Amino acid sequence: AQASFSGPSYATILTGKLPQEHGVRNHPQELADEHETFAEAADAAGATTAAFVAHPFLAPKWNYDQRFGTYELLAAPEGAAVPGGRIADVVDAAIAWLGELADAEPFVLFVQVMEPHMPYAPPAPFDTRFGPEREEFTLMEDVTALGGGHAKIMFGFEEAGYGPADLERAVELYDGTIAQVDHELERLWTALSDAGRLDSSLLAITADHGE
């Protein structure tokens, strides 16, 4: 990861350039047209390109969609705890797109998901995969109430009044979210396999930042 937050890192993932080269130093911030993305290179080489993204800062208005033949931002459901679209919806859209490809048609597919991202809110059964619910645990609800201001808690955990038990449950939910991501990516790999494309595909997994 080339930055500790999304905008600069995604600009680097798309262009292969460092932040001081592509100029995205904040987020949201527009990616200038002058920087060639891997979608532009793939399109020039004759590949069909698509992106299914969940992060609101990757909306087309910020110009991250350069030369993708298909570019879809999946919005968060109303009342969602995690900012951005749900991973299940992103994977569903990507699988549907793969199903429309012609046999042996060369393609580049960019799938971007938010999870695992604070606040950790995996659906069942992943919410209790690594530990039971705790009535006294309010950390994730408190983070959600901040409306994206999770850093205030992340960098001042004890000062905000949270203790070891809160941290333990947060880690359980974090691990549950990772398991959810594994499950959803398995669905994507299975779709590639069912289409007879997995063995001839190059898969790259990366992240824009850590938690």
C-alpha cells in the first residue's frame, strides 16, 4: 500500500505510479487523464475491461473509470454500517458480467470491495464464527454513529473508554469479516472455474491500506 488511506493507494494500484507521480494525495480527489491506467493499457491491447467497485471515493466523477468498458459503483444499502457497497453485491455483479463474456474473450476485471473495514459488521454466520454476541458490546455501533469518523476511536481506543473485552470482540468481528471475504472471493473463483477461465487467468489480490 502506498498510503494509509484509499485515494492515493487506488490511484497507484490503477496506474503503477507513486503518489508523488500521479498527484492524488488526498481523497476524494480526481485522477488526472494524463496518467495511463491498466484499463487503458488493456483496452489498447484488445481486452474487454470491467470494474465493479464499492468505495464511494472511486465514483466515476473522480475519474478512476478511465477506459473501463464497464464501470459500476455499487452503493451501500440504506442504514448500512460499513461505508460503500456490500461485497456480496459486488461479487454478484462481477459474476453476472463474466457470464456475458464470449468464450476465450480476453478480459481484465477489477473487483474492489470495502471489507474488512471498520466498523466490522459481517452477516450471519460470520458475525459469531469466532465468538458469541455480547450485549454489553457497543463499539461497532459507536463507530457507526460517528459517520466515517472511526479514526477518532481507532487512535484513541482507551481514551474513549473501551477496554480489553471490547478489543477482543472487535477482533472476533474482524476475523469474521475476513472469513466473509474469503467466502465471497471463493464464489468469484468458482465462477471463473465454471466458465473454464480460471486456469488461464492471472489473479492479483492486494489492498489499499491496513486497519
